[in-house]
Amino acid sequence: MGIILNPRGAGGSGKTELVRRILRGYGWRRGAYSSDGGRIEPLYRPGRRFPFAYRLQHPYGGDPLVVIGHYEVTSGGCDTIRVNDGGLAEVARSACAFASSGHDVVIEGLRLSSDVEHSLPMSQAQHMRILRLRTPVWQCARNLASRRRAGMSAVSTIERAVVTEYERIEAACARLRRHVTVEDVTFDEALARAESLLGLRDAGMAEARVGGKCPG
């Protein structure tokens, strides 16, 4: 049985970038999976232009990884799973099914970050870990302003919305802590923790030592 890894955070906290870093650890590049020899497999659903998920072979022989949602645009993840695709209910069902079949699973998105209803079944049935990004509110607001090309004058308005998101996420994580491990981490700590849980960090360092390289 695999694990379900769920980064959570307000808009602009770095959730999508975190998952992109994890994907790169498995060899993923945007649009490059068609010629990778089958190591990276986009999984499609009828009626969707972009993949519903990606299945990636572990670079060091560990469990394969499934990342739900697509990452072909700036924003990605489970927020790309629309209501007519099944929404968060289908995200939870698919995550549990993949984990039960021996895949590690990564799920992230803004809607998912404050969800409890669909997260509880995953936390009770599977080995789930939540990495709650504690990126400062002001940094989230600046990141969002830059992404939206809104200018610094919009930062204070965006910051108020981020504070509301923080409160919803905190309330959701407080309810879930009774059922699942919730780790409050910085972006760098989240990346290191994800790499460790997925078997990328230790295996990569061991391979570097065998190859006579100094791990970075």
C-alpha cells in the first residue's frame, strides 16, 4: 500500500511549485513524456483535454507515483479536476484506489487545502501525510500579485483574502490532526520531507555515493 502525500497552503504558498519539484525528481518535464520510454504516463479521462493524472516510475526502483491533476499550465493540481470530472470526491476516490494498488500518490490544490469532508476517508483508510506550508501571508500575497500581474497596489487586498484562506486551512487541519499526521513546514522543509517519504532523497544520495559523486 502506498502513501498519500497532500501539501496544503494558501494561494501563493508554493504548493504547485512543490509538486513540480517532486515531478522533476521522477524525470518529468512539461510535454516531454511522449518520448520518455514509458517512464512517465499521462492518464486521461473522456472529455478532458489535459491529463487527469500522471503515473511515473520511481527513478530508484521504489513504488510508482501518481500525481492527480495536470501541470500543463501555471496553476495545476486538483483544482483542474472540475465538477463534471467528479470534483474532490473523485480526487479522493482515485487517490485511495491508486494507493491501495501500491502507488504513492500526491494531491494538492487550493480547494483541497481547506477540505475535510473528502479528506477524512483518505486519512482513515490510507497512510496519508499532510504537509502544511507556513509561507508568510505577505509572501503569498506578493507571489499572487506577481502571478496575476496585479501590481503592488493590489497586495493589501490580496493579503486579506490570503488571511481568510489561512484561517480555513488551519480549521481544516485542526480537525484532521486527530486522524492524520499534519506537519507544519517551510517550503524547503516540505520538499525535503516529500523526497524522504517518497524514497527519493536517501536513494539518490546512496546512488551518488556509489557513483563517486558528491550529493548536492
